[in-house]
Amino acid sequence: MSYDIYRIRKRVARLIVAVVVASMAASGAALASGDNGDKPESAAAANHAQPIEALVAEAMRASPLLTASRGHYQALNKVASQVSTLPDPEITLQQLTVGGPKPFEGYETSDFYYTGFGASQDIPWPGKLRLRGEQATHDALAGAEDYESARRTVAEKVRENAFELYFLAKRRDLLADTRERLTQIEKITEDQYRFGKAQNQDVIKAQLEMTSILKDIEMTRDDIAERQATLKSILGREPSSADIEIGDIQPQTFKMDRAQLREIASDRAPDVLMARHLEAKSETELRMAKEDYIPDFSLSYMYQKTGPGMRDYYMLTLGAKVPLYFWRKQKPAIEQAVLEKQAAGDRMRQSMLDATAEAERNRVAIATQDRILTIYRDGLIPQSRATLESALAAYRTGQVDFQTLLSATLDVLNTAESYYRAMADREIAIARIKQIIGEQS
């Protein structure tokens, strides 16, 4: 193929790449609020980076996800005093007329006429109100653990999205670096082709890889935009607010062994504590069901004012609610309470198993990622860089082909990207353990 034909194809290929770059840059500006994926942008973003724990603190103050849980918990604290208080007394006004329906008719002519003033009070058997208060207290304590669970869940979501944004920013920068490196390789390949040491398809292959990198950059921008929207929603920020920048992260230390983690997870996980309070509530409900066999009472008193010359009446009434249909009400209620108590115990044990299993899964993930990070940091990354330098030098002298150089270039990208992926996964695993056991990890 003549050199003139090569020059024409080269110009066409560059025109195509230029069009793709322009269109992708425009769409990237719309999706990522002006994010162009270049190093100067990353440097400027680093100046406005927010610490992840500062974002967590902001979420604790302003996240809409906590509003409903907080309100429900506060509402449950108002129930115990209501249900443990005597029912409201009833005030009664009564008038008996004689000879007609008009008020006060027969007041002076009949000894049956009277106007009565009375009051009545329902009195549950001693201890029943206390049990109702205990039941409401257990509900409130379970609500407190539910609120704590919501707080930890929000904190975990903030950390997870922040670490994902950290990884995506690193990936974007790595892709930009690889694009620049491929541009340099394209120029070297053109020179090699000009002197008959390379083939035209090598130049086209380099341009193809550059276009593929542009596609990956756009996909990364889209992922960043999605994570930004999610994190802003958790923090209670408007979607149109400024993007959240995450700076470099330092790996957190994690030194808990399996036994210590299992003990803390089974003792402090919010779901476990909530299940324990609900189990205690079911025990109280069983005691309440048994006490329903005991009658409740009512006490009423009425003063009846009669007509002139007649003696007034004074009426005291004591009533009792007899559990006459106990085989249809109280007995099934006790059986229901026993079944509910058993189910609550099973749920509590399952909550402990779930908490300890989830904590163990993430502990194993942390240990695995620690080993993987060491392999990448001390082995794969420096080896891939050394391989690229060697391949580039050998390609200039014609000792290796273009595919070897391209493979070495992409290996540098893939190993660095995998390193940051492992780092983010490790930090996310620690965040999930904190969700289970709290901040003591």
C-alpha cells in the first residue's frame, strides 16, 4: 500500500476520532457537570474534596431517610404513659320526669321524680395496667433499635457511595492516562510504519483502542453521575447542587479476630437488640393474656335529687366483667401468645445468625482484599510498568510486535484499576461491619 493511501486513511481515522471526542465531551459535560476526565480537573477537584466522615456526620443531621424512623421512635416513647393510666371516668347527668317528657315535670307532684348527678370509673385488675406499660416500653425500646439501625444503614450507604466515587474517579484518571499513552504509541507506530517497520493495521488498532478508551470514560462518567445523585439524595441535597468530591483515602485498620467479631455482632447488632425487645414484649403479652381470666371492675356513684319534701337518693354500684366465654376468647388468646413468643424467639436467634454471618463474610472479604492489595502493590503493578517500559523500548527497535506493546499498555491500566477496586471493596467491607457492630471497629 502506498504512503499516499496511508496518509489519506490516517486523516480519515483522525477525523473520526475527533468527531467521537467532541460528541462524547459534550455529553459528558451534560452528565457530569463539566467533568472532562483530564488531570487538571482531578487536581482542582482534590482542592474541594470532603472527608467521608464529614459526609456521614452531615447525613446524620439532614438525611430524609432518618426523619421517618426518628419520628416513629419519638412517637413510641409517648405510648407507655397512655396505656398504663386508668381509663377516663364518665360523668353522668340523669333526670326522671313524671307525667310528661318536659324537663322538671312532676318535680313538686311526684315522689318518683329526681335529677341525678353521677360518675363512674372502670378499674382493671391490679397489675394489668403495669403490663400494658411494659408492653409499650418494649415497643419503644425496639423502636430505638430500629432508629439506630436506620442511622447505621445511612452511614453505610454514605460510605459505600463515597468509596465507589473514589474508585470511579481513579478509574477515570487511569483511562485518561492510558489515552495519552496510546496517543504516544500511535505516533511511534506511525513513525515505524513510515520506515516500513510496522503495518498500517497497527496504526488503526491504536486508534481503535483510543476510541474504546473514550467509550469507557463516558461509561465511567455515567456511573459517577448516578453515584452523585444517590449520595446527594441520602444527604438531603438537591440534585442540582455541586458535585461531591472525594479525596484520597487511607486504608483503615481492622484487627478484630473471628471470636471477638462474633461476640460483638451477636450482642450489639441493632436487628438482634430489636428482636430481643420484641421477644420480651411477647413474654409480657403472654402474661397479659393469662391475666385476662381475672375480671376487671367498674365503680359508679350517683346522687339523685328528688322533689320538695322527698328524701334524696344515693346510689353506689360495683360491677365486674366476668370472662364467661373464656373458651372462645381467653384460651385462644393464650395459645396465640405462646405461638407468638416462640416465633419471637426464633426470629431473635435468626437475627443473631444473620448478624454474625454477615460480619464474618465481610471479615473474610477484608482479609482477602488485604492480600490482593499486597500482591498488586508489591508485584503486579511494578511488574506491569516494567513490562510496558521494556516492550516500548523493544518495539522501537523492532524486537517485539505491536500487539505485545498494546497488551503491556492495557495491563498497566487493568492492574492499577483492579488495585483501586480492591481498595474500595475493602473499605466498603469495613463500612458494612460498622453497620453491624457500630463504630468500635
